[in-house]
Amino acid sequence: MKRIEPDLIILDIHLPKFDGIYYLRLIRKKYNLPIIILSARSEESEQIRGIELGADDYITKPFSMGILFAKINAIFRRKIQSSILEEINIGNLVL
């Protein structure tokens, strides 16, 4: 996290060793950056849990790339509106 300094994290819940909720908690302890959860778990209780633990959005699988990009754009739009002077880095692209 320190080396890459991401502007947004897309976090899957089903990960080897530890689940995404574990990583969500770790990230939230130190960082305040947008996190979108991707999960095959579509139960309302799971979605609420993810949001309450700090995710900014929760997308269930299967999903379309259009939905994912629209949600990412909405997060960046809010981020830009709240801090016009802040740079946003997406790979090699700087906004």
C-alpha cells in the first residue's frame, strides 16, 4: 500500500488464506481511500456488512464492466468535487 499508493481498491471477498473482509479491516485502520467490494455473496446481510465495515460500494458477481466503471467514475467524481487540488493516479494516468 505504501509503495503503490492506490487511489481506489477493488477487493474480492473470496481470497486465499484470509478473506477480503479481513483485508478491508486492515486497510481501514490505516487508510481512507475508496474501496469497492466484489463478491459472489449477494445476500443483503453480506452487502450491509461490507458497507458497515468500511467499503464504499459492493458489487455482486456476475457484473458488467459498465457497472464497475460507472461506480468507479462516481467515486472519483465525488473525490474530485471534495478536493479539486488533489491528483488522482490511475496507472500511468494522472487526473
